[in-house]
Amino acid sequence: MTDLTAIPQSQQRVASLVASGLMDKEIARDLGISPGAVKDRVERLLRYAGVRNRVQLTVWWLRQTGQLRETVQ
């Protein structure tokens, strides 16, 4: 697991909302920031997590926060 304390609280909130299925405009409205600011935060999260899209970010976030376990086959 990644040390989530390295991610600012504002970005953690964005990651949580992305994982909840919200789109940038909805996240912006919820947080009281612009959709452009949300997009920037999502892009930073994608780079930090080493993933390419929101679905991969969601899986990464849920694993990091213990909400999704990896299965062993």
C-alpha cells in the first residue's frame, strides 16, 4: 500500500469522489471548485498512482483504502 499521507487531503477527497462514480462537474460542485481544478487533481492522482484512467484510479484508490482486496488465484 502507498502512504496516503503523501497525498494532500483535497486530492484524497477527489480520489474518493472519483471512486464513487462522480464526474468532474459533480465533484467540482460538491467541493466548490472549478471543473478545471478537478481535472488537474485527477491528472495528478493518475500520475501518482501510475495508472492511465479513472477506472484504474478507482481500483487503485479502493485497494489503498482497504475497501477492495486483491484476490489470490
